[in-house]
Amino acid sequence: MDRKGQLQNVAFGGAWSEQIAGDEALRLAMRRVEAAASETVDIDLRVNGELRHALALVAAAHPKGAALQAAWDRALTFPLADLRAGELARIARLLREGMADRLKG
């Protein structure tokens, strides 16, 4: 059984149990976004649906997520892999910093 299923069976789980599952999903998505900086050298990430979903989840939880997601999309078009990787790493760092409390654990 997955973590969300386990937490649904907790008596009096309430909102805190949903928050735990949400934060775990957010942490996984953030790690996926952070991994993209090294992957972009060899892979065209513009068409990666898994990464797109992870980025959308992280951006939705960040106060400036829409702007950072737009910057991410621009960075994916950079022709030089080193510049692209550096910009993706910078944006991932900003995303993490803006959600540090939720990503603990």
C-alpha cells in the first residue's frame, strides 16, 4: 500500500495526514526537478512529461511558481548545454528556497 493509502486508514487523520502525503509528493517532485540540470546535457527535456508534471507540482506550491516555471521553459531552449544546465540548477535552487519549510523531512 502506498503512503497516501496508509494515511487514509489512520483514525482521526484529518488534514494533517493529507498534508504529509502532499509534502512527500512535493519532495519527490522537487528531487526530480533538481535532477534535470544534469540530465539536460544529454536529453531534450522539453518533451519529458514526467518532468513537466513534477515541475507543475512544485511551481503550484511556490509563491512565484508561475514566473519560475516560465523561466524554466525559456532555459530549456538555451542552445548551449552548460548554460542550460546552470540556469535549470539556479531555478531549482530558487524553487527549493521558496518552499524550504515544506521540503523538510
